[in-house]
Amino acid sequence: MAKSPQTFDAWLIERLVAAGVYGAAVDGGHGRGVIAALRAFQADLGLPVTGKADSATVTALRSNPHDPVVPPAEPVWLREARRFMGLKEVAGAGSNRIIMSWAKALGGWVFRYFTNDGIPWCGLFIGHIMAATLPEELLPSNPLSAKAWASFGRALTTPILGAVMVFTRDGGGHVGLYLGETATHYLILGGNQSDSVSIVWIAKTRLAAIRWPSTVAAPLLGGRIHLKANGAPLSTNEA
């Protein structure tokens, strides 16, 4: 018996599933799940977000859904940040010499002000990795302030791997680097997350800004990285 030809909607859902943006029932129906997935796919690729299977979107969906997924290359500052995973501040009167060396390298008033690692250092961490890997990049005038990173580089409307993410918190702010997201949280690599360089989930409701270095071209492909919840603890301590 001849196999029935695949309908366009069935093909569309198949491609959206392969792209990792479709989470509704795979029933061949063109409903709200398809529209939401189309919008997510279009946002990821920087296409006009219409929720419709227009010609540009269909062309982008025509890649083989069975091809192996190649993760986007990590920007140099993210690779530098990963070198410090697990680094912790010293409890009590002492300070971690590596964290203190970041302030010394930045120099000036930062070195004079940052006298111990009990001072919030999430901004210092981002300042170090940017200064170390992008020497021509202009840092905020107060890199120790997480909120100051909301004016760093240039703004992005959607996150991409390694983007600088600025968040609100009680009594201040927090800054880290984008690794991915679920529907409700961002996965963030940052410093001073539970007093260490670590990877944590942070609620999307806390997002204040998404930034990218002005001296680096944003990648044309990539965009949002959709993740499944993996049990990592929700970040509540970045002071």
C-alpha cells in the first residue's frame, strides 16, 4: 500500500521538534503550540517574529532534522570564565588571592576599594574576564556594581551564548553569563553565586538587561538555548 504523503503541518511540526522549540502534542494540527514554536524559532534566528510559516522561516526549517546538533562556539570570555569554576571566597578575615588579583589587575580606585572578598564581587568577576580577553573593550566606570553592567557594550533583545545578563535582587543587583534557559529561568555562570564561581538557575522575572561586547560581532546563528530543568538549585544568594 502506498504511503500517504506527509501534510505540510506534519512536516512543520517535525522540523520544529528537531529545532528543539516545539513542546505541544505531535498530532499534526496547526494550533497554538505550532504558533508558539514558530515564534520561538524565529526569535532564535533573528527573523521577524510573526508566528507564521512564511517563506524565510520555511527556508530556515529545511535543514535536515536528523543532522547532529553542533553547539555554538563559546566566546573567549566564557571560556575564560569556565577556568574559575568552583573558585570560592575565603570565609572570615582572609581573602582568596585570585579574587584579590582581579581587583589589582583592574587597578585604580577598584584596587583601593576592594580590600577583601567579602565585598560583592560578581561585577569584578565579569570585569576580569572581559579585561583579560577583550583588552580593547570599554568596561563600566564602576565594574564592581552589577547594575552598571546594564550599560556595558550594546543591548541585545534576546540572549545568546555568553551574553552578559544583569539581574535585580534585594539590596542590589547581580551579573553573570548566559548558558541557556527554561520557560521560567536562565542558566547563568557567574561569580559570587553562593560565594563561588558557579552555574545556577535565576528566575526570568529578575532580568534587567542583556548586553554584548561592542568590540565583538554577535553571531548570526544561535540565539536562545532551550534547556530541560536539570535539578540545579535556584540562585538566591549572590551577595
